[in-house]
Amino acid sequence: MAVRKIKKRKNRKAKEPLTWRVKGVVLRTARTLGIILMGVVLFYLGTVVYEEFHTAPYLEVKAITVEGTERVYDQEIIELSGIVMGSNIFSFDLDEARVRVMSHPFVKEAEVKRRLPDAVKLVVSEREPEAFVMVDGLYVMDTTGELFKAYSPEDALDLPVIT
């Protein structure tokens, strides 16, 4: 069995001149501080840009257009959406406005789009009433056979009645 002689490793760093070691520490510290400073500056710039987008007068809603309505009034759709003229175009949630518009019984599908810098477009698909159905009252049925609204005289519909 051969015995190996283990060599003692010498610390190369300790043999380097002191100025090289200090220079390395200073460079690592400067690099770390530079990265931290860059992060702080980017965070500050991000908050400034965010504030600008949410308070800028040129991003106020000046036009709201509604497409695809026949039975429902455009103003009714705009009120349901919750979008207010003069508010910031980024101050409302598109999905939330869409859900609110779809809460109207005659609205089958809705889509809300931002048109930068100052317009909003609401695209609506309405249900087609097909007949009245008598079930504990008079209800309106669409072309898919779904009862979607209790009949009221304001609807002004002339449809066949299914009992």
C-alpha cells in the first residue's frame, strides 16, 4: 500500500499585495452599491411613470362608442359599464365593465376595449327574443331556448306565447 504525501495548500490571497486585495474589495463594494442605486432609480422612475399615466389630462375618456345595440339604448349600456366621461382611461377594469354590461338581460355577450389615448369602445351582442313562456309568470325566451327575462310591458314585444 502506497502512502501519498498530502501537500499543504498555501493561501494565494494572503501572498497578494495589500493594494490588490483592497482594490478587489472596493470594486465589489462599488459594483454592489451601483446595482442597489440602479434598482432605486428604476423604482422611482416606475412610480413617476405610473403617476403620469393615471393623472395625465390627455388620457381622460372623451368618447365612448357602443356597437351592436338594437333593443338596448346606448346610454343604458354606458351607464351599466360604469365608465365615466372625463375619468382616466386606465382607472377602470375592462373585465369588470364587461361583466356589468352583461348583467343586462338582453345582452348576450359584451366586449370592452380601450382606444388610446382617449376613447372606449363597447361591442355588444344582444339576445334575440323568440317567444313568451308561461311559467309562474310570463318570461321571454331567446333563440337558444333560454329564459332570460321576466316580461314587462316596457319591452314592447309581440311574440307567440308558449304555455
